[in-house]
Amino acid sequence: MPIIRVEMFKGRTQDQKRELVRELTEGFVRACGGNPESLHVVITDVEKEDWGTGGQLCVDKYPDK
């Protein structure tokens, strides 16, 4: 049971997430084989205030994105 975990900033639509799951599943099966039905994709939406990079919160580093 492979699991692909995606953590990203909030703001994507359900259609964007649907497409992401489809693309990740197809890519995994193409590269690694296996049954697409056994692959799980878990998406975690994260607030920019809860994510830091380069010593800064992303809400400060990328205020307009």
C-alpha cells in the first residue's frame, strides 16, 4: 500500500486537488508499477503561518503568494 503525502499551502480548489491525485497516481504507476487502486494520496493543507523556511515563517517571506 504505497502512500504519497503532499503538504502544501491552503488555497487549491477541489478540482486542482483531484487533478493532482490523478497525476500523482498515474505517474507512480508508470514509474513503479502496481495497482492504482492500492495507492493512497494524502493531502494536508497548511497555513503559511504554520510553515517556515530559511529561518522565516512563510507568511512573512511570501506575503502575497
